[in-house]
Amino acid sequence: MRCVEDFTGKLDPRWRSHLVGSGALETTGSTLRFVNADATSREYTNAQIDDYQGRPRRRFLWRPPLRLTVRARFSHPTGELAGTAGFGFWNDPFMMTGARMPTLPRASWFFYSSPPSNMKLDLHAPGHGWKAATLDALRPAALLLAPVAPPAALLMNVRPLYHRLWPPIQRALNVRESVVEADMTRWHSYVIEWGAKQTEFRVDGEAVLENAPSPRGPLGFVTWLDNQYMAVTPWGKFRWGLLDAPGRQWMEVDRLAIEKRTQVYYTHT
């Protein structure tokens, strides 16, 4: 299986687009832009490509070890880009692109969320912003914690208890996150080295997150830009909604490669 994508015409048919609301894909001759135009809080808007639509999760394409490289930039900096965006691997747990059964999330990706999002999953990372992140809530160790989740969430409203109780839960969930300090509006090369046990994230060759626990595969590849926000915290807060994003917001990609061993599966040069 090999695909070379140069973004000069129609997308290769193995890439499936998912366009909702005012979401659109625009080719510029050598890049692909994921555009949200005048998105409002009255309607979900998303511009996305992925390689898992129509597939059951057991047939998702990617397992470690592999390397993902994406060269990208955004129209707005951190905090001004409204909604969520990113690229990487996950298991599409929330039925966003098909009638699969809902499940708990697994992911290894570069992930952005703007306020009022607050996904405070790593004790040492903020709940929103531009981050490198891993998560595997389907590990047996994580599932064993399910019966104690409600009382633990109540206890973690007490700050000292949160600092004591959350770290072992975070380890069970394979959660590791790190803020990406790079200016989102400039071109950068983002790399995920997804190994069988550990994952490393690099930006322009510099490590931003090392020795992160790897999620298990198979996972699907996705890159997207939308106008949603979500709050999910250890102390039991859950909230979801949509944001106004006047004008044009976009993510632009001019290189995408997924390499397993010495073979390049997806690439644009």
C-alpha cells in the first residue's frame, strides 16, 4: 500500500473528506487548506480528511512502529484560532464519521483547543492550547478504575487530593501532554515517532515530548479544523459546545508522510 499525494488536484480516493457546515478544502497548487468560513455557534463546522471512514475499528490502518511527518501552518495564533484542530492518530470513539459503537478514546497526535475548552488530562499541562499528546483509555488498567471514577471525581474537587489521586489515574490512562511553543502561524515540521511502547514528538527536529506512553493500534489517521469546544476534567466537569469564528480560519498542509520501517505510505514532497 503506497500513496503519493501532491495536493495539485482531487484528493486520492483513499483520503476521505468530512465537510460539515461551512467547512471546506481548498487546493492552492501545492498545498491543501482546511477552511472554516464564518462559523457560528448555531452550527457545527468541520473541514477534515481521514483514512478510516467506512472501516470498522479493527480494520483501521496504522500500528506502531511508524513515523508521521506533517508540515503545516495556521491562519491564527494560539488562543485566537477558535475551536479544535490537529493531526495524528486516533480511534474515532464518538461516532463522528460513521455508525460505529461509541468507545473510550485512544490517540497520539498534535492537538489544539481554544478556550473555553478545558481538557485537563495531564497534571502538568494546561487544559487548552497547542499540545503534543497521547492517551489510551482502553487499557485494562484504566478500565479497572471505572468503578471508583465517580467518588474519585468528587474527591478531586479538593486540590490537595487532586494532586495525590490524579497521577496514578493519569498513568493508567497513558496520558502525557506537552505544550508546543512554536508559533502556529509559521511553517513548522511536526513529527510523531509512534513506537510500540513509547512515543516521541518533535517540531523542526527539536523534541517537545519524549518517552510518552504509546496507545495501542490499530488507529486511523485524521487531520481537521472545527469550531467545537469541550471541557472534561478529573473533578467531574463535562461541557460541550460550539464557537463563533467570524471570517476565515484555516490550517494549511504542504507535506504529509506516514512511514513504516523503510516504506513511505503517504507522502507529499
